[in-house]
Amino acid sequence: METTLQPPKKIIIDTDPGIDDAMAIFVALRSPEVEVIGLTTIYGNVCTTLATRNALHLLEVAGRTDIPVAEGSHVTITKGTKLRRADFVHGADGLGNQNFPPPEGKPIEQSAAAFLVQKANLYPGKVTVVALGPLTNIALAIQLDPAFAKNIGQIVVLGGAFAVNGSVNPAAETNIFGDPDAADIVFTSGADVLAVGINVTHQVVLTDTDRDKLAQSGGKFAHYLCKILDVYFSYHHDSYCMRGVYLHDPTALLAAVNPSLITYTEGIVRVQTIGITRGLTLFYNKQKRFAEVTEWSDKPSVKVAVTVDAPSVLKLVMERLTNS
Ligand SMILES: O=c1[nH]cnc2c1ncn2[C@@H]1O[C@H](CO)[C@@H](O)[C@H]1O
């Protein structure tokens, strides 16, 4: 990756750790191009309380307890409490059923949404949010501060299934399905949004051979991740018949670190919030001018990732985790 003389990009990772979240957080902490100024937590792979616990735990493993953790919402933007968990993907504890001891640290008093608003105001245009779970906290920040969408530098969303099947069901990708109303608020907010969907992240696979290399590397993060990766490998084997795992979260993180790893197109994204296609992300490429006003008319455009340099992403993940 090119070295630049610019100061590192400030990023906040909104996360539901999560095995691939743990990978993304570790890669971020080993990326000189970015400075992680906080983690905010959200339900998704686990409940929000467990996500906070895991975020604090991962920072303790990394020796980075200087980074604040702000706890996010326990309910969806419409106050929904029937949240879908994914213990079959990440283990009941979210980190491969390893029964790690509880963290010593505590989250800060501020809520995730308040933290996001404060940092966006403090460094206008300079903060990138990498959103790795359902988008409730980001939507709450938009509602809390009408200037948030303009003040935040970029929101990189790991989510959506653009012109491919979903991961929860044929229509919906997991994170968008987690809070479709929040996702629609974020996509139509006018912020600089880059969506990295599973149409892209499914191209980036860590194989069992790569896992063996991580195990043999002696890197601290690599060693930790090899302990928790088993559950994630089993899930991919059972669900997709593959001997490898998709690197969803690390791919989105690296797209934020180095945008030249992906290509994207621009258009308007709306999210279906009801019915059997709840959580569907529908991209309008603006090629046709419709005769009638539609639900996409006059909405701001967002960026949607189309291709990824998968070998480079995998190489960076491996390098940064083995040199840790
Ligand atoms: O089948 C699934 N159910 C729940 N979560 C999943 C599933 N497959 C992947 N992920 C998780 O959802 C995010 C990307 O869509 C990733 O965080 C991934 O670990």
C-alpha cells in the first residue's frame, strides 16, 4: 500500500463482535493509515451487552485500552426488541465459544450515537465510520443531530446484497435485515455513504491453508484469531460447503483504509422495510428517468462497491495479522 504523508484517517468502528469483527478490529489496529478513535457497539452477531463486553475484551487483548468504547442501542430504530442472533455463525459468546474472562474495562458514559455526533462535530469531514453491524447507532446519530450527515467524513457500511441473494434469506443481507428502517435512514441521509455488500465480500475468502499460515506465524493477533475461527469455519462449511471463510468485516475495513482496493458505482439505495423482502437493498442506477415520482426520486446518491482486489485484501489481512 502507498505510504502517504497525510495524518492517519480517524475511524470509529461500529461493531457487533463477532469473529470477523475481531479480525477487522485487529487489522485496523495494525494499519498505520488509520487511527481508531473509538469503538461503538451494536447488537447483531450478539446482543449489545455482549458486543460491548467483547469490544472491551478485544482492546485488552490488543493492549489498546486507551481506545474508548461507547455502548450502542439495545433495540432497533423503531424500538423493536425481537432481535435476530447468530450464535451458529460466531458461537454463543460471539467469539468462538472460548469463554474468555470478562474484561476489566467499562464503556464510557456516552451513548454510541452521542459519541458519533460529538466526534463528527469535533473533526468535521475528517471521521470515517466503519459500520460492521445493523445501522441503528448511525441512524440515531442522524436523528440526534441534523448536521451529522454533513459533518461525518464517510460512512462505510458493511451491508447489503446488491443484485445477489442475501445471507439471512434470498432477499436480505444480515446487517441490513437487523434494522432495515435504520439502513434506509442512513442510505437516504445525504452523507457520503459507501456500501460494501456481500456481492463484494463473498469474493474475499480466507482458506484453511491461510489459517494454517496464521497459526504458524507467531503473530499475537493471528494466534488469538486461530483460537476463535473454528466456529466460523464450521458455519461456512455447513452453509456454503466451503473450506474457508468470507472476510466480510476486514474487507469493509480495508475499503475504508484504502479506497483503491475496490471500485464502486453511484446511485440511490432504498431498503425494503416490510414483507417477505424486508431488508432488501434496491439500487437505482439513475439511467432511466421515470415518468412518475418514485420512492427513489430526489434522494441523494450513495456509493456501492462493485469489485474488489481480493488478492490484495487477503494479502493485507495476512500481513497485518501475522506482524502483530
Ligand atoms: O447466516 C448468517 N447469519 C447471521 N450472520 C451472518 C450470516 N452469514 C454471515 N453473517 C455475518 O453477517 C455479516 C455479513 O453479512 C458478517 O459480520 C458475518 O459474520
